[in-house]
Amino acid sequence: MTAEQLQKIRWYEPRYQNMQPDALREMLEAADALWLHAGDPKAPHAELTSGKHSNGFVDVLRALRFSAVCWLAAKSLATKIRDKYDGPIDWVIGSDHAGAVFSQNVALHLNAKHDFTEKGADKAQLWRRFTIGPQEVVVQVEELMTTALTLKEVRDGIRAGNDGPVTFAPVAGVLVHRSSVWKIEDTSVVPFAHYDITAWTPDECPLCQGGSPLVKEPKKNWALLTGKI
């Protein structure tokens, strides 16, 4: 599959109506949104914006910019959420801004109200526009989970922006999970796809020690990282 083929995908195509994680991976790779080190010690590895070195890199939005891919991925995650939880869902809430459009697509499939938080100072996520009723249930949704920070900040923002207590569903949906965290308070993280990706400090990086060259700014040097040049 190529990026040009992603552009031509239609959400109603029968072959995608029961999409599995391997199909999502194909789409991510076609969109230059996913790279995983294959284990060859001579193959390059990535430097993350944190300065750490990694054996994988994910930029989900490069795939979700194709609207049909976003729709199908959201449908797949919504199905996964319903497989794990059959209770009420009144709100689906994402984060600003990466999770905003994707979480809205998930809300459509779950027939729920939708909104997303706004970015504040020091990575805070703020809830300002609506009041969540005392009997309403919120499902959090993210397109990518690397740490638990965004989910926690969104949850804190929702609570701070409502006068009364907020009820969160026992599940939170994540399209691509590359984290070691599987639970937020009493909420289980439900991923559609999980990838075992590790990050190391430069002095601890086994790939460097094995002779793998380091690629900085993976988004700008994708062809070098993936071996296409």
C-alpha cells in the first residue's frame, strides 16, 4: 500500500468494515507514520524530541490526515471499546489538538456527545465550554499513548472545569498504544493496536552500543531512518 492508495480508500469499502491491527499497521507504514527497528545492528535508530534514543517512532496524525483512514480507525476503536464495556457512554472526550478530530469520529460511532480540552500552561488541558451532568459517563479517547500524561491532564482538566463530580467509564480508548501504562486510576486502557517500543538515554542505548547509526529529527529524515535512501 502507498500514500496514494490511502487517499483513494473509501470508508464504506467492505474489506475495511472489520479492520484488524495488521491493516492499521499497513496504513500507518504507507503514510510514513510508523517505523519499527527490525533488529539489524547496522540499521539506524531514532532520536526522539526528548533526546532519548528509540527502536520505534510513531506519528499517527500522518495517517489520520486521510479522512477515510481516520473514520475507519475510529470505527475500529469504537468496536474495541464496546467489546470491553457495554455500559452507558454520554461523552467521548479527546485532547487538544492531536486527539480532537479522531475522538469526534469515535463519538460518532458510539452515538455520544463530543468535545475536547484546550491546551493551557505547563501542559495543562482545560475544560471550558460545557457542563457534564452528574449522571453522565465520559469515555476518554486518544490517537496515541506514549505515557499516561495526556490522559491524566485531560482528566484533571475535566474535573476542574465542572462544579460536581465527573463519572469516567471503566475504559479509555487508544488507537496506538506504545506505553507501559495500562491503567489510569480505575480505568483500563483499551488499545486497538499495541507496539513494544523502548526509549533509552543516550549512554544506555543498546543500539548505539551495537553500532547502529542515530537519526535525528525522524520526521524530516524518514527516508534515511526507514532505509529508503
